[in-house]
Amino acid sequence: MTLKKQTMLVLLLAAGMLTGCSLPDKLKISSFKKSSGNKALSKLNNPEKFTLSYAKWQEQQGQLQEAQESYRIVLSENRANREAKLGLARVNTRLGNYSEAETALKELLKGTPTDAEVLDAVAQLYAEKGDWTRALSMLDRAVASEPNNETYRYHHAVALAEFGKIPESLDEFRRVLPDSEANFNLAVVLKRRGELRGAEYYAAQALMLDPRYPEAKKLYQELRSEQTSRYAARSENYRTQATQPAGYQVPVSPANQGTPGTIEYYEESRPPFEQ
């Protein structure tokens, strides 16, 4: 199948989906008539733009393999399409194709080093790889570039929490969410980090602010149940452990080991994607 035929197939499938009708066996683009009430069909005169819109929809719906193919079709016709490059990089990040995503993002970032959308995409790549230092650095720049963008603010809040900057994270969550939801989202991140006491506290705060918040109530109950189980296990272990022999001394832990969650943030001295 040629690339042009692949593009045509995407257009036909998307048009059928958007109009809510089944496709006949042989359907020509020319059979569609423009209608002021159907913006989707009006884009059929621009196949590249329509396929790109369809790829973004697939990405939003979590249809990553399909979105990947659609973005590649756009790039096969126009290798300079920035939105398709960026979309494909985002999809490849989510699919775990880090090397391919990094190559594309490196090129995009070199051309537009202050583009907030690109910076956010780079941050998501770092986040997927667990490099929260670099992710936070990229999101600091994205938020500075577009301070009113709620998506970048939300991602920034998550990165701050993952990095251990809890008060700053809560403040950032509050910029884009009601107080109860801000506390709940912070609790979710802390639970994922294994900081269960902190997660329980912020889940309780969310419930205090909104007693009918079902997700917060469920999370709080789960955390309380886990704490009860851990306490019972510790008690049983203490009850059954052998008595230490006379003269036994517990090894002294080295001083200044550091406390999880207190790591100081620092800006990387070398640029991202340094060769």
C-alpha cells in the first residue's frame, strides 16, 4: 500500500467515525460535501492537517500504536511537520521507545530551546526514565515560558512532589485544582513514592475539605488499612524475635546520611542531551 493510499485510508476511517456513519465499500473523498456544521469534514481538503488531528485524537484516547502510525504517515508526506514530530516523540515516550523519542526531542529542542511544549515533552521523557532532577529543570523552564498553562503547571506540581518539595508541590497543585483535589493529588504522588504517612495526611486533608470526596475516602481507607497491617506485622515480629546476647551492641549508623525528601534542588550545569 502506497503512502498516499495509507493517508486516504486514515481519512476515510476518521471521517466515518466522526460522522457516526458506516463506510460503503467504495467511498471517494469527492463524495463528501462541505457543511458549515461539520468542521471535521471541511478539513478533508487538507489531508495532512486532518490526519494530524486524527493522530492527536488517537493519542488522547490512549490508542498509542494507532497514533504512532498516523503521525508517521504525516511525516512521510512532510518531514518538517513540527507537530507530527512532537506528537510522535510523545507517543514513543509512552511506549517506552526512549531512544527514538530522545533523538526527535533533541532536534526539536535545538531549534526551539524556549518552546514550552517541547520542554514539557522532554520533561515527560525524563519522568518516564525516573530522572526527576532533569524533569523538574525542564518544567521550571516550561512554566516560566507559559505561566498560565495549566497542563505544564500540573506536571510541574507532580515533579516537585516526586523530587521531595512537598510544600511547593501543594502550592502548585492549588494553582490548577480546588484545595481538596490538590491535597488528594499530592497524596497519590506520595503513595507512589512509598511515603505512606505523608500520603495518609494529605488524603485526610482532602477529606476534611470535602467529606464527600469518594476517591480521597477510598485512598485514606486503603492507607489506614495498610498502616494497621504494618503495625500488626511489626508487633508480631517483636514478640517472636530472639533475645539479644549479653554485650551485643547495635552497629552505629554513620552520621549525616540524609533524610529522604530533603534533597536540595539544583540546576544541571550541563545542557540537556549533552553529546
